[in-house]
Amino acid sequence: MVELLYIVAKDRPDLAATLGRDFRGEDAVRIVVDRRAAERRRQEPRGTADERRRGADRRRAAQDRRDLGILGYVRIVRSDA
């Protein structure tokens, strides 16, 4: 099953309402408002063994932040397969 998750910027309640109306009754679509106050990752020296986010994950997170700022939302497609 495929599920769509829309994360909407907290300063765009109008967009969250519009998406909510557009996808009303769609069980496979969730719309949530971004609740983050700030970046939660603590700063660690580069090259430490605890560095978990690498490569594609880091690029995806940066793209998501840009989309949230420019478009007002991020769309994430989740699949069981």
C-alpha cells in the first residue's frame, strides 16, 4: 500500500486547510503541520563514529527543508513494498 504524507510549514495554515479539503476521505493521505522549533541535531566534530546521517539521507533532508521553505510543504511517498 502506498501512503502520501504532506508536511506543511507551520506558517502556512491556509495550505494545510486546502490540502485537507482536497484529500478529504482519502485514507492513504495524511497532512501534518511541521512542529519543529529548530534543528535538533547537536553539533559534533566531523568524522566522529556517531555520525549517522550520511550521503543520500543528508541530501534528502536538505531538499526537504528547501521545499518546506519555498513550496510550503514536503510530500513524502511511503510504501510497504
